[in-house]
Amino acid sequence: MSSTALEVIGWLGSAVLVVSLLQTNLHRLRWINLLGCLVLIGYNAAVGVWPMVGLNVVLAVINVVYLVRGWRDRHDERAYQVLQVDGDDAYLRHVLRVHEADIRRFTPGFVHDPFAHDAAYLVLTGDETVGVVVVRDEGDGVAQVLLDYVTLRYRDRSPGEVVFGPHGPFRTDGYRLVRTPAGMVEPYYDRLGFVRVGDHHELTVGPPG
């Protein structure tokens, strides 16, 4: 391979690493960074820069470890905790305000009324808030979801499963039916057992599992 072609590969690997650092989604960051590391391992091995080969091997291993860990924990309820708060909770209002623009992308019709006595669930991993579910009790055991939001960093994971799953609060709070917001953009409910009904999804809830 010519020196010019090698130099192009080296620059390409460096560009991929830079692009990876611009990602806000951790899963995507790890994959792109791993690709950049592999390209640079090949490039530095070809030109004989062995310290850089070693560095990128270490970085590649770190990326693989975190990707495997993320894949393993993706559907693990133990990775998340659900904290119920009042609709007028100050921290809830802060989270909604910080993510307001992104929330409107996926649930355009959502308007938070802190005095409507709606239930709110914060989904946490460690000390980080990764999701918010706001629910209105419609009576007769029907829960109307007003908002189901997951932050960009965890959107490729499944924190919503801990809320809507068999051990989630809808079952323990005595609901028989959960109804999602109408017209939600990119809904993911089909794989959680919901059934599409017109412009929304519904989940028949049983007793706690």
C-alpha cells in the first residue's frame, strides 16, 4: 500500500474518533469510537508506531467491555429505579424544562399542568434521571399516559420497560388499562405487549407479577 493511501487511512481513523466524541448517545459513541480505534490500530501497525497501536488496542477493549455491559443491562430492571413524585414536584418541573424541546419532538401535544394531580414517575439509573412518565387517572382503572420520555443518552436502551413491565407501578397502583398519548412520534410500544388502537396504543394490565 502506498504511503499516500496509508496517510488517508490514518486521517480517516482520526476523523472517526472525532465524530465519536460528538455523539450524545453513549451506545453510538462507543460503536463509532471502536471503529476509529480499529482503523488506527491497522494504520499504526502498518507504519510501525507501536505505542499508538497499544493505546488504541486498550481503547478498543474498553469500548467492547462497555458495549457488552450495555447490551447485558439493556433489559435488566435492576439497572433502573422508578421514583414516583407529585405533578408539582420542583425537580420534575426542572427535568421537563431542560428537555422541553426534545419532548415536543416526540409528544407534540404534551402540556404539563403541575396542579392537575397527575402522577409522575422518574426513571433513574444511579443518580441520573433517564426517563419521565406522566400519567392521568381517568377513573375505572384506566391510566392515560400524558408523557413517556427517555433522554437521548439512553434512548437505545429500554428504561421504559421498568415502568410498563410486570413489576411496574401501573400494576401495583391497581390500573387495568394503560393508554398511550395519541400521535406519539416513533412509538416503541409494540414490543412491550401494547396493542395499537387507532392513533394510540393500549396495554391490558394484570395483577403484579
